[in-house]
Amino acid sequence: VVPGAILVYALRADATFAPFDVDEAVTPAAARRAVESDEPAKALAMALQLGDAGLVDAVVRHVTLDAAAVVVRGIPTSRAPDLLRVLAAQLDGSKHFEFYLAWILHVLRTHGDALRDDPAALRDLQRVVLAHHRTLLGLVDDNDFALAFLADGAADGGQPTEAGGDDDDDPAAVPSSL
């Protein structure tokens, strides 16, 4: 028993709860109701206050990219690093690369100055973006090779060349009987 204190237990290790600026009206259910009531900025602010990454992601996925800039402007600057961390984590394991990257761009444009005070969030983002960069660079190199191969084939009149084939058309070829 701890007199005058509240103990908070979490089932997930990634859940962080900061009871500052949170009142009884800020609950996961209230954030979901705000999403359903088409109040995404309010829902996102609540989810960030609760520190629930899953709830933040659920709100973000509900918002269209057209509305993302307005929603990002509606969150407090102090919550921008938390949002950036959640977006970077989602970018790391999601197939929706462009969607999360667009959200990150809105966060950086809107709250970039405030993010300078939290370099850890920027480092997390940099790590994820560099990993994707390496992956995409490999794909680009493979595509460049395939395009060069196809272009060489088209330049030869579309005729495939055989390795070690007959060189009868080549006047410089030396007969094998010599």
C-alpha cells in the first residue's frame, strides 16, 4: 500500500502512461468515440495522452491523407515526438510505406522545430528510413540491371545471342580447323 499515490500496471511493455494532463474523460473508449464522431484530431490527442501506441495507430489509420496535415496541426507540440515514434515504428513493419511516410512528413513540417529538442525520436526515424533506403537501393540496382539487359537485347534487333554459338557471320572469327 502506497499512501497518496496511484500505481499503474500495464500488460504491455511498450505502453507508457503519463498521468499529466489526463482527466477522467480521456479514455481509450473516448478516443474511439471521437474517431467515430469524425473528430480525428481530438482522438489522436487523447491517444497520445494515454501513451497507447496501438490506439494512436488505429486513429492514424482511420484518417485520410488529405486530412492528415490538419490533424497533425491539431495535436500539441509536446506530443509530436511521441507521434513520430509511433509512426516510425509502424513504418518499420508495415506494407503501407507511403501512407506512414506522408504522415511523418506532415509531422516534420508542422512540428520540426519542437522535434529538435527530442533527438531520440529523430534517430528512431532515421534508423527506419535508412533501412528502407537500403532495401529500395537494392531493388533499384536490380531494375537498372534488368533494363540495361533488355535495352541491349532491343539494340541487337531483338535476336537473342547464344554464348559460344556459331560465329559464321563474323569475318574475324578464326576457323577451328587451323
